[in-house]
Amino acid sequence: FLRSKESVSLDEFKHVLSAAAASAKEDSASYFLTLAAGHQHENTYTPSTDPDYDALLEFECDSVAGAIEVERSLRNGPLSTQLAPMIDQDSSPVVTSRILVMKDAPFAHIAQKMVCPINVREGKTVEHFRDYWQNTHAKVAVDVLPVIHRYVQCHALASTYLDGRRPAFDGIAEFWFEDLAQ
């Protein structure tokens, strides 16, 4: 999740982000399977609203080691250096997660994606949250919302909780629709 610095225009931010994402993919082809630079839907930029984040930069790796290497690069490596003039690093959390595809249906048109960061409710354990989200909530969401064509749960890796640390988010829900108006 990336938040631009206030001094950076949205167009400049999108341009630099797209270039950084393309170079990161070229430099790291050995373990990057895909790289997407997703910018918030244009309708969120109105005088009365300000999105929580200006962009979502996603890396899918074929191993946990690859994901950890990407996370290091985002925090302290070449990608961090390239994006530093543009992003507010204090407001741009990195979440390393395991992906679970809960529904995957074909699309007739280009899909639109909604991303929802999630944290464990106070008083609940991460284990309880994961079990409920994966085994109860997912079934209900897929059954109740037929307009969802793809539903993915991204569970923060267990290693992000070591030594008393907490990830910025315990999970991220991703929903794909034919049209966000649905």
C-alpha cells in the first residue's frame, strides 16, 4: 500500500511508480511471477474524499524466501531508493502474505478490483481470525455476493508476528467485479 508525499502530483506519482514496478520485474525475474501497480479508482479522487492509499503495488513470488527478499527490497533496497522521493514511507505499509483463492470465475470484460485491508478484532487471536475468515466467512461471502468473480484472501505470514511484531494488516481481501457499481 503506497501513499504519495503531499508535494508530489498524482500524475508524477503514477509515472514513477509504473517505471519502478517495470524495472523491479525485469531485475527480479527469477522469483517474481507477476507485478501489478494498481492505482485507486479515479472516482475516489474527489474534493470531498481522499483515499487511504494512492496505489497498491503487488508482488507474487513462487516462494516464501522470494517474498522476504522483495519485502527487504521494498524496505531498504533498490526499489525503496527509487520510490523514496515519491512515497510517504511511514504511511506505506508492506504486508507479506500467503494467498488463498476462494473463488475464481471467468470474466466477460476487464475486471475491477476492490482491496480491503483487515485487522484482527480486539480480543481475538490471529489463529481464530484466520480459521473463521477462511472456513466460515469465505463461504458466506461467495454465496451471498454472486457479483464477485474472484475472491482472494491474503493472510499475513506467521513470520511477521515473530518477536512480538505485528504486521500493518493481518490480512487483505481482494474482490474482482465486472463493474464496481455492482
